[in-house]
Amino acid sequence: MKTTISVLLPVHNGMPYLPETIQSILAQSHADFECLAMDDGSSDGTTEYLKSLGDRRIKYVRLEKVGLVGALNEGLRLAQNELIARIDGDDVARPNRLEAQADFLARHPQCVLLGCDFDEIDLKGRVISSNEYNVERDPSLRLLMHFATPFLHPGVMFRRTACLAAGGYRKTHDVAEDFDLWTRLAFHGEIASLPDKLMLKRIHPAAVSIVHRTRGLTQSRTIAGDYARQVDSELSPELAGSIYWFYQTGEADQHRGRDIVAGFQRLISSACQRDPSLQDCPEWQATVAYLREKLGWLAFRRARAQLRNPWRCREWLQVANRFNPGRYSLPALVERLWNRQPRQTNAGRIVPA
């Protein structure tokens, strides 16, 4: 029987969560797939477990410490199918994940990258939080990629041909390899995400995104700059990188707050110039409002941190007001000084009106 999907599973010392991941794949409603288990030098029982499975759809491949990017590219080379579904050895796929994503891509041949909504779980599998970016359409996702990656790497399905044409995964970005690929894939076709919660992402201290967070952010900052340069040649990569860094960390570097505001406004206006219909798109409007809310809150938080420097405090308060006029006025600052905890942003998840 010819398969239609290649599930790409790189793993290094994946126990004790790997069996739950494998079982979630084997229980898929779309049973026509191959799962490439790329075992990168495991020594914790992963090898024995994978070899013990009696399902011919699990194709075991032994590697010797080639790293995540090396394992992913080798999996792409060995894959027999055009549709590539990613998953990691500590996450869980809902039973209809492969079916839902494959069906969407069959109906949208122009789409090269498809994500999905998801929940985050703890070590015991309990849901602890939801995905921040519940965004489905191409324009909103492209906008979000200036600030973060809106796709869960182990929850995407993409077209192998487009991925290889984009250059595959690159070793220069060994922690932010997914964000790097998404920003390049976006120039080879449309991108989208399903609103259904098709994945459970496990949060634990040993996760690469946590262990190497700072390095990942540093790499992503460069990626965001390169992406912005291709989207809008008039926006400097350095400023685009600073906007990404500010959104992720709340810290400003060589660019002052007013530069970040100007850069943000440039991103919005240039996108609307390319596609005037965005002005009437509820999801686009909700995404812009969400970004304004979060950026305004970050600027307001910096204003609070500069209370001993009135001029700097005033500057960041003005920045906050430019993102969200009226919300972060001087009276609002004085009022919140009486509170022990700062008022939290009410941006929540992106939900179109």
C-alpha cells in the first residue's frame, strides 16, 4: 500500500515520553503514512523501544550524533512522500491531526506550510496553557512572523518539494531552525494554520526551547531581520531585529522606542499597501490590535522601570501611548503606582471580532 504522508520524528534519549508520542501517531484516523524515527545516538532505552515496535509504518533509522538539523535533513532525504508531518518525541498528536491537515492541503494546493492550534501540557499530561496565536490566514501569519513564530514545529505539515526548494533546515540556526525555515518557505507559496487543537505540546525543563532560550532568541532576531529585508526593502534588518527582540524580551537596544514604533507602523502600512483588502479582514484587524496591546504593555513596563529617570520614563510612556493611545496616559501611570502588581495585558489569544 502506497503511503501519502511521511511523519518526521527526530529523537535523542526520548524516554519516558516517546511511547505516548508513538502511540498517538499509530492511533491516527489517517492510517496511510510512514513514520521516520530518526534515532540520533540515543542511550536511554529509546533504541530498544523503537526496534521493538511491530508496526511496519515505523521506519527506524540510526544516526550517530548528527544533531537535530542533521537528523531533520536526513529524514527529508529518506522521506517517500510529498507531505511531511513533523512531531517531537515528547509531544502528543490528536487522533485526527494527520487527516485534518492532509485534507486541507489537498484542497489548497497553493499552501506549502500548515500549522494547527494546540494546548501545552505538563510532565503528567495536564493542560496548563493554550496557544497564544490562534491565527489561520496567510496575511496575519506573515505579519506575526516579524515578532514570533506562529507555528508549533512538531505540529506542522509542509510540502517536501517546497521545503527542499527553500534549502531545507540550515545548521547556521541550530536552535531556531524551524523559524528560519518558515520565513523561507513563506516565499514559495501560501501559509496557513488550522483552528483545531490537533496537538499537545509538553513543557519540561529539558526542552531545547527552554535550555537554549537565549541562543534561540539571538538566532531568531537575525532571522526576523533577514525576513523583513525580503518583505520590505525599506525597513532595515537591524531595526526589524530590534522589534523582534523587544517583543520577545521587553528590552530595547541601540534603537529607541520611537524607532520601534515607526518600524511597527511601517510593517502595518506596507502590508496594507500590498493588499488593501486587509483593512476589511477581521483576523488581520484582531492581529494588529493584539500586537499593539502587547507592544504598548511592554513599553509601559519599561516606563515603570525608569521611574528614577523622568525623561526616560516619559519617553517610554509616550511610546506606550503611540501603540495604544489613551490607555497608557500619565494619570494611568500614577494610578498603577499604587498597585503592588502592574496591570496585566488583556490581549489574550487573537480572536477576530
